[in-house]
Amino acid sequence: MKKIWIATLAIAVMAIALVGLAGCSDESTFDQGSIVVNTNSQQTGISVSGEGKVYATPDLAILIIGVEAQAKTVAEANTQAADAMNALLKALKDAGLQDKDIQTSNFSIYPVREWNQDTGEETLVGFRVTNTVSAKIREIDGAGAIIDSVVEVSGDYTRIQGINFTIEDPSAYYDQARAKAVDDAKHRAEQLASRSGVKLGKLVNLSESGGYYPPVRYAAYDMALAESKGGTSISAGELEITLNVQANFEIAQ
């Protein structure tokens, strides 16, 4: 029995020694967020992400505007909405917008009901018609005047959902952002290699994860405020265009 116990203890000691040897292998990994250096003998390389940002002035405003009418019958509500929309479209075209830049984005007719507390039932009180268009304004400086002219002709039927600013052809800005992203990835890889005591090898893989630029929104229209200021003021500001890349480098031997 004593010999068996000694043999079991010897096996346990050998197992612990093997675990210790495994923990002291040549593999080492350094992680700095999205930057990873892996010096595994089976997969050697440096993987980094790079980011490029540029700022651009918008050259296109997209106005989401429409009309809404409510009446006791569908026909009456539709007539009111149609008249208001015709006036709205005329104002847009008088401002220089072309047919190709005006697109219907929503049209709806639905019943309007009110809750009657006395009877505990809903009562049909009328119908509501909504007609909305998306209008591209290429002369951004005139966006405020266009909004004012539309409000003037459509009156209380006017509904403005917002205005977005964008760039019609952002390809040149993406080229700039892409170049910055590649330079950023290379700089990170060089720094990481230097800090890790290894030598950066050749680039073996490079991929782009896409770009993004958030729209600037003008959320609401205040008629009283616009009149007090002598017109609506619209500011396009700047857009931030961001592009990211993923790069894999070899570790030079």
C-alpha cells in the first residue's frame, strides 16, 4: 500500500512540472486594445487597426417637408392636403429645384378617433391626410429662404420633419481618409514592434472596414421665431468623414 501511495505522489509531481513547462513556452502575446502582436511560432505577425478622419463642408441639403390636413371626410381632408401640397411644390420649383430633386417619401390617409369617457368607446371624428416629400437643395445658402417660402404658401398645413446635410460626391474625401488610415496603421505597427523588441516585416494583408459621416440635422421649424428674426437661418457646419483599415504585418526574422 505504501508503494502505491509513493507512485501516485510521483505522478502528481510530474503533472505539475509539465503544467509549469507549458506556461513557460516561447509564445507571448501583447494586447493594446485593437493592436495585437502575436509571436507564436505557428502564427507570427503584427495586426493593427488604423483610422483616418477628414472634415468637409456639405454641398447638399436634403429637406424633408410636407403637408398634413384633417377633416370630417376623406375627400375633404384629401382636397385640403392636395391644395397645400400643390402650393408647396410650386414654391420649391420657383426656388429653382428641379423635378428630379423632389421625391415623395410618404403619403398616408388614416382615421382619427377620440376616446369618449362617458360611453367608454372610441368615436370617429375625422380623417387625416399626410403627404411628405424629400427635396434636394443644392444651393445650401438658400435653404432658409426656401423653408420660409414654403411655410408662407402652405400655412398651417406645413410639416417639416428635418433637414440633413451631406456631400453629393464624397469620393475625394474618402481617398484622403483612407490614406490617413493606412499611415496610422503603419505607425501603430512600427511603434508596437519597437516597444515589443521585434522588427517589423512586410505587409501581408490590408482590408478596409468602411467609412461613415454623420448627418447634421435641423430638427424643427418655429414660425414665430423665424418671423421675429426676419427669416429662417440654416447652418450646414462640417461633416466628419471616418474610415478604418485592418493591417497585418510579418515579424522580420
